Amino acid sequence: MHIHPEFHRFLHRRDKESLLDQRGIVVWLFGLSGSGKSSIANAVERVLHQQGRFTTILDGDNLRTGLNANLGFTDQDRLENIRRIAETAKIFVSQGIITLVSAITPRGELRDLARGLLGADLFEVYVKASYETCEKRDVKGLYAKAARGEIQHFTGKDDSFEPPQCPDLVLDTETTTVEDAAFELLEAIRERITPI
């Protein structure tokens, strides 16, 4: 192969962060479908936008309609799904953008892959809610479909979800509202996004 990366000739990340008056970070929200990941990401983004911060959201479902449309839910496809999301997030954070990722990311090896690609830029947030709670919410009707056997490899039913060992933050949406969870997350990252 004849690949010649040109990174050394690009503007530096600090130049972009100086222009945006913020520091980039990847806030990776993970948990079961219906746990509240996307709702929290949206609430956090709205507050940050009001504060004049430049943000983007990488939502797992949205990405599966485009960038990851050719992937299913086998172990190999899940690995590639997370790799692509992490690589995309890596590009955004290198531009100084506060990047919110909302993706189930059910296993430790997948989260390790993301951390391996993103390093110190990654802020891991476990959005915690039991299968039973998410099944009662069933915002997208997926749990009903899974119960009828219409969805293969459904996380929490057919495929396991491995709770994390030591995430940067745990937001238990069984005991807190989306608004309170968003506030807690904003407080947790405030110093990480403030320019030095």
C-alpha cells in the first residue's frame, strides 16, 4: 500500500480548541436500549449549545442508517460498528469538538476498543437501567418485538450486556430524571471542556 498520512501539515488541535474556546472530549454514553442514553445526550447538547459550546452527537441508531448501514448485530459486526464510531469520534475530538456518543456498547471488549482508540479523550458514562425497566419503557417497541422473537441478537435477551468495571460516571435512570442526569454529566465534564 502507498499511504502517506499528512497529519504533520495540518493545523494543530490546540489551534482549533483556541478558536472554539473549549477543549474537545468524547463523552461515550452506553447502556441498554431505552436506558436514556440519547435523551441525556440531547439534553446535554442543548445546554452546551446555549453556553456557546460546539458539539456533535454520534447516535448508534442514526449511524446504522448511514455509515454502519451494512452491519448487523453479530459479534464481528458489533466490533466493527464500535470501531467506526470511535474512529469518527476521534476525528471530531481532534478538531476540538465536544462529541457525545450514544451507543449500547454492550461488552467490555467493545469499550476497551473505544478506549484504545480514544485514550484520554474518552469519558465513559454508564447509563444504568435494568432490562425489566427498559422493557416497561419500550420507547421504540423493540422489547415487544424481541419478546415475539422478531429481533435476533437483542442485547439483554439473546446477547448479554456486561456492566462496566469502572466507568468515569454512572447515571442510574431508574432513580433520576433525564434533566438531573444531564446536569450531573455536565458537572462531571465541566473542567474537562474548559480551556486551560
